[in-house]
Amino acid sequence: MTFSADLPRPRAPQTERDDLLRALGLVAPQAELDAFATQLAQEADVPYAMVNIFGAEQQLFGLHTPGEESDLPTVGRSMPLGHGFCPEVVDRKMALVLPDVFASPRFAGNSVVDLIGIRTYAGAPLLHGDTVLGTVCFVGPEQRDLSTGRSSLALIKQRRDDVMTFLCQRAGIQP
């Protein structure tokens, strides 16, 4: 394929993502996004929830983890792009709910399953137009009944919409 000098070249998805992240003021973890993650963890009744932004690695700009009194592992604010279930959500541009990650061989072998003992996951992409910024997700150490899938999907999509509305309003950008 050749390009005329007068036509713009297609932009790489990461370049578009980085430009939009800067426009939204997402350059570092933020207390407001930690609050979104905490609310999500409480509503989902799980110890972990995140607002996960994709750059050179996954950055947890909003994070809720169990307190020091818990025996559960702590989670840092970054991880490689291939870890966890959120890369799948980003690639698909669709929500993913796994009430029991062991029920799906494709996901049961993920490195975070063993690292922090994940048994349930729900995540939805943070979308602005066709650009995926990252995800909003929650994870927990106990499997859930498959019947919880619809309610988990509704919750994760609602919190995703809440985060995007907040980010766009704060930056004065149309959702």
C-alpha cells in the first residue's frame, strides 16, 4: 500500500490512546479514580477493583486492595501488558465476565490467577469513540455462581460509564 504525501497516515492505536489520555488528564494515579475503584469493590463485594489505563504497561490509576489486616496479597499500580484479563477486554473492546475463571481453560492459566488467587473477574473497556483507554474491573478470590454473570456485567458497565462521564466532564471533552 502506498500513501500520497497529501493524505494523513493512519495513526497507531497507542498513539491515539496516549493523545486522549493526556487530553483527559490521565498521566498518573488519581485519588478520584481510587474512589471509583473502592466503590466498585464494595458494590461487587470483592477485595480488588481497578481503573486500568494501558500505556507501555498496565497502570492502575484507580486501585482498591484489601487493607493491611487482610491475608490477601497486595497489588501494585502496574503490571506487564500480557498479565491479567484486561488485555482481552482491550483487544475485544467488549466487557468480559468470568464468574469462575477455572470454568474456562483459556483463562484459568493466566498468571494473575496464581499470583493473587483470582477466581472471579469482570471488566469493561473504557472507550472514547473507538479508542480504548483501558478498563474498569473487579477481581475476587472466590468463584461465583454462573447466575451472577448478568448482574456483574450490568455493574461493571455502569461503573465504566460513570468513570468515562467523570473523565470527560472534568476535561471538558464530549463523551
